[in-house]
Amino acid sequence: MLFIVSLAGTLLTYLTMRYFLHYSGSTIFNVPSSLLSENALLGYIWTYIGSYIPVFAAVFFGSSAISGEIESKSAYSVFPLPVSRTTLICGKYLASLLVGLLIVLYYYAFFAVNSVLVLHTVDLQPFLLSLGLSALFLSAILSMAFLVSSIFNRATYSYVTVFLVYFLIFSALNYVIQLLYKYFPFYLLDNTSTIISRVFFNFNFSNLTFNLSINPLSADEILLYAAVMLAYSIISLLIAIFIFQEKEVK
Amino acid sequence: MLIKTASLRRKYGPVIALKGLDLSIETPGVYVILGPNGAGKTTFLKILSGLVKPSSGTATINGMDAWEKHPEVAAKMGTLIEQPEFHPYMTAREILTFHARLKGIADIEPEIRKVSLMTEITGYLDRKSGGFSRGMKQRLALASALLNDPEILLLDEPTFGLDPLGMILIRNVIKKLNTEYGKTVILSTHLINEASELADRILIFSKGELVYDRPADSEQKLSVTLKGDVSLISNLKPTVNGNVVYFDLAGKRTINNILAEILKKGLDIVSIRVMDNLEQIYVKMQGGNQPE
């Protein structure tokens, strides 16, 4: 996981140094480049790519949390120990969250260094906001991965299911709802995660009805999206705990 | 009352693994469960260790439900179920430390030293479990089960995959746990000689039912080859086959009593042998004929 993040960070660093420094186009996403701050643009690009890191971290650490223990038979030595199932799953969740957070921090450190090297500054407010929202998104997608993991007895099924739900089912629902009802379902987790980069530059690829604005997001909108992610975290984890408490190791 | 099950049933889809098991284990000892694959041995042990929920009926340990009160029940129990695996990147010491922490042991190092000496894994403590043989994993699992001095040990085929020396070691540990420390050991096995060697009480499972439950010595016979008139000892009610006579050793009848009686009648003893009848009983209980 760390290797993937290092690779992405290095590649983005190269592209930033190679092209961003010398960018002289007149428009970006059809917006006159004179209206865009370089900070916002650099932040958007880095955090847009970075918003996939929590997804991979969650799949990597969360999907096998329960199902992997059962598949590898380590459950036979761990589950009979005198610890409640709630303690076990919460301990695993916190450990995964901590490792995931360290990886997200590592990526944001890459981003900060690039920003300093290229623009000689870091726009601290959106940077910290994006970092906080990434952490929240990580906890949400991790909860979802734990929920899936508590259902299956094979880690591979969990990996595939989390990927399918996130990249296929959510995306399909997103476009179907938008096309049928002309309404943007912000509560689908992949849509909610767009907030991570939109704190820099309010542009949303997923929203077909989106009126492009270069104005920053409102505090209310950020709070709403954060609340959705928090709801995913809590509700998914509670369901995962409930399922795990009833889970048998046959 | 240590362990009690009442009408314990467990179904896996259409397959009934346990058919209303009624069993009580009240005194410490070594209880050996014999039975073929699919007899319900492992399901029974999994229910007791909180891995599987009964479909109906109850399983209690020290008066507490094995599933509902799992953490409390498990605090006094050590388990070795199926052939457990361990996180391959962790050393044996790290695994034991992790398990000891989850068992709430305060002074971990001396406890690890004690159980690793008992199971003879001291030399392997700092090696990663990913490189362990099946036998070493079994020993590590037993060491983990022994952490925190459990009152009850549930061992599912503990000598599976071990070489002969490993088997002897594990059997000696089990004997010692019972004779020196007064523990209750419930173990399942396919090996009849292992059952004879270890058991205080033998439980035979067949197709999800407990079909035999007796003290281990209740089926032993004494075979004596004599020189002289065997009719002189007809009062002992032996089974006679030429010069060889057989005596059941059930109840208060001891080898000493029988031999003393024979010598009193003036007969010469050529040879004696204690025979274990368990194999025949096992075959009979499984409803089949003994293989040729």
C-alpha cells in the first residue's frame, strides 16, 4: 500500500514539476486560467487523485479483517479467546484506521512538499480541510469494508464486493438517478468523496447537472457532506458489529 | 457441574451434525471423544468454544451459556480447534504475547516461558510461524491454549500431523495436565490407541449422537494362559478358550484379585495380558463390521 502511494506521489511530483510549472494554457476545464489560483488547481489535482487512497487503504486493510481470519483459519485461534466480538472488531477497525491515516498523511506530505517547491507556499486552510475530510472518508469506506468483510468467509469475495459496490454500483446509481430524476445523489459515498478535492476548486466530474463555479464550497455544504461520511462510518460499523456478533466459524 | 449439554442440536443446512446431545461432565479428568468424520465431534467442541451456535438446546460451562457468555466462559478455557493457522508474519513469541494480552495476563513473559517449556517450543519462539510445520503449529496452538492456566481444555485432534515423538510429547502434556494439575481435558481423536492411553472416560459419537459413554477401564479384559484344570476357577466366571481364560475387568474386579484367586486354586500362570476391547466396541457403535 505504501509502495502504491509512493509511486503515485512520485509520478504526480514528476508531472507537477514537468508541466505545472510551465503551464500557460488559457483555459482549464473551460474556465479562464486567469480566474483560477495556481494553489487551487494544484490542490485539486493532488487531492482528486488522493481521494482514491482511502478506497484502496480500506479495501487492503478492511476487506480481509473478518473474512480473511476465517479463510486463513486464524479465526480458530483468535475467536475463542476471552474477548467480546465487539472488542475484537473495534480493535481491528481502529488499527486499520490508524494505518490508513498514516498512509493518507504520507500522501499529503508529498503534496505539501510539491506545493512548497512549485508555488513556495501551502494554502493551509483548504489543505487541512481536505486532509480532515480524507480522514473522515477513510473511516466511512473502512466501515463499509468491515461490513462487507463481516458477511463473507473469503477475503477475495470481500475485496471484489467492496470494489464493485464503490466503483460500479455507486457509479451506476449515480448516473441513473441523475438521468431519471435530474438530481445529484450526493449521499452516495463516491459522490460524497468529491468534497475532498472540491474544497480547493468547486468542480465535480460526477455531477451531470453541475453548474461550474470557481467559488469555494459553502461551510454548510462541507458540513453536510462530512455528516454523510460520518453517518456511513457509524451505521456501517454498527451493522458490521451486529453481524460479527452472530457470525459462526463453521 | 463443569460442562452440561441438554438436547443440543446443530444443523448445517439439511445435514444434522448433532442430534439432541445430552451430556454432563462433572469431575476433572480426560474425556476422549471418538468417532469418524461427520460424527459431530468437532461441532460439539466448536459449540463449547463459542465458534458455533446451537440450533436448539443448551450447552453450558460452569453454568454459563457457551455462546451467550462467551468471553466469561472462555476466560477459564483453552482451545485447540481444527488445525489452526497463525498470522504468518508474526513470531511464535509475538503470537503468544498477543494471545496472552487478550487473555488478560499481566506478567506475560514467565507465562510464555512456562507454556513453551511444556510444549517444547522454546527454541522456536523467535521464528515466524509462517515457516512452521503442521506439527509445530499444533504445538504452538497447544501452548496458546495452556496460557493463563485454564480449568478446561478443549482439544480437537491435538496430535494431528505430528511425528511420533511429537505425539508422545503432546500425550504426556495431556496426562500431566490431568494428573498433576487436575485439569479437565476434552479431546477428540480418530486414534483408538490414543483414546485408550489417555482417557478416563470414553465418549463415542456416531452420526451426531452419543452412542457410548463409559469409564475407559470398563471394557478391559484380562487374558490369562494357565497350566492345569481351568474348571477349578469356574467361580470366577471366565470365558474359556482351551488353556486361555478371559476375565472382564469392569467394576470392583481387579487384576490382583483374579490372579490371587487363580494361585489359591493351585494353577500355574504361563502368561497374562490386559486386552483393550475398545476397537470392537467402536466398530459396533458405528454400526459396522470390523474390517478384515
